Amino acid sequence: MRVIGNIPHPKITISIFSMNDKYQVRFEAGPMEQIFKLLHSEVNGVEGIHKLVDEEFLQKIMDRFNEMYLSFKSAKERLSV
């Protein structure tokens, strides 16, 4: 697997990987990550992935990160009680 691109974002790291016939788009925020896998035939290279990752998609990613953070925080609080 090799890094073939990045998408700039002020709050999260977005990396694009290629391996065999698939792309992986990895979104990272602190200790959390989300990964989406796409066949090469589903998008037109890195340019197509940039189009896929639009504002609406990014907002859903950010909402999911917030849900993940709250779940993790709640679990850690239960652990320390």
C-alpha cells in the first residue's frame, strides 16, 4: 500500500492510499480513524476522490468523529467509576 495523495483539511488528516485494485481514503482525528475503500473503477483516480470528498461528505465524517469521541469518553468514564 502506498500513499498517493492527501486532501488538506484544517481539523483532520485525509490520506489516499492505493493497493492492487483499490483505493483507501483514511480520515484521522486524534486516536480515531475512518477508512473507506473504493475500487479503482469506481472513481477517476485521485481527482475523482477529491470530488467524492465534498462538504456534505466531510460534515458526515466530522459528525461521526464527534459520536465516536463521545462514545469513547463515556466508556472511559464508566471504566474509572
